[in-house]
Amino acid sequence: MSGRFTPMQASPRPSSASASAGFARALAVAAIVGLATTGAGPAAAQAKAANTPQPVAAIDTRVDLDRYLGVWYEISRLPNRFQANCASNVTATYAPLSPTAIRVTNRCRRADGGEEVADGAARVQDTATNAKLEVRFLPLALSWLPFAWADYWILDLAPDYSHVLVGTPSRGFLWVLARAPQLDEPVHRRLMERAAAKGFDTARVVRTKHVTP
């Protein structure tokens, strides 16, 4: 068995003098590290806080669903797989289903000139504000599935309901919608700044074309 290490073998025990010296060195290192950490702590925390995006939160003012109904033109969006074939003329039309539910009809034009239409429904999650909704486009028979519904949060809404910023708490989806095919650039810039402050990757946002047939 000589020459082989077994669990029962032990390392030589250090002398009390060497142990004391090692312990002293460990204390010295710990003190230096502690001082460095203490000195950099507040600055590091401040830097981290400055770079931390605001949480994604829907507006806290109540949304009048009756005023929210009608046709909305997509001004810009974060690219997503559901709209991969949409080349231009993206619109969303909302119609009432009940006091807390909306019929959704999305339309867009493909690059080949054809039209794509998606029919769905939205339901209010937060009845205190009506600013948090869920949307589904799967058939009604499949609406019980957890993944059938997707978040639709109103992050910014003009007082006259002329434009709106919509996103998801995951920051994976973002849209700017307006009542007309065009939106003033300063308004769009402000909405992008608001979205960026909430952690959305606005550098990836693409503008939506609206062309006359």
C-alpha cells in the first residue's frame, strides 16, 4: 500500500509557530480586502443603481376602454417572430366584447403585396386601471392554455388617446401606436426615451412603413 494515497492518510501537522504566522497573514489579507471593499462599496453601489433600468410598469391612471377602441396604426416596434412577414401598413383594430374584454384584429401587408389578418381577443388583468391586459390569438377552445395569453401593458398614453406605448414586462415586445399613420418625431423620441429608461433595447426598434395601395 506504500506510495498510494488513501483517505486515512493525513498531512503533517504544522508547528504552532508556523500556524500562528499563517493566521496572522490571513488576518492581514482579510483586513486589506475589507478596507478595499469598504472604500469601493458605496461608489460601486451608486454606479450599479445609475445603470439599473426602471422596472417595467403600466401607467397608473385609468384607461377609458371606450376611448381606446378603434383603429391604431403601428409607428414602430421591436422585431418579433409573429410579425416577421409584415412589410408595411400594420394596424390594430379594437372592438368591444364586454366591459373588460376587447376583440382584436391585426392587419399588415406582406412584401408580395398580400394581406395578413390575425383575429384575437384581449382581456383586462388590472380592472383598477385597465392598463394591464392579456391578448390571445389562438382559437377560443385553446384559451385555457397558460401560454395562449400574452401580456399587453400600456406604458404611456397620450391624454387625448392619440398615441400609446405598449410593451411587455419581459421587455421582449414593444410597440408605438398612433391614431394616424405618422407621428411627430419629437413625440416618438420621447416615447423611445421612456422605453429605454425601462430597459427596452430601443436600438433595435424598427419603423413601420405606411404606403397608399
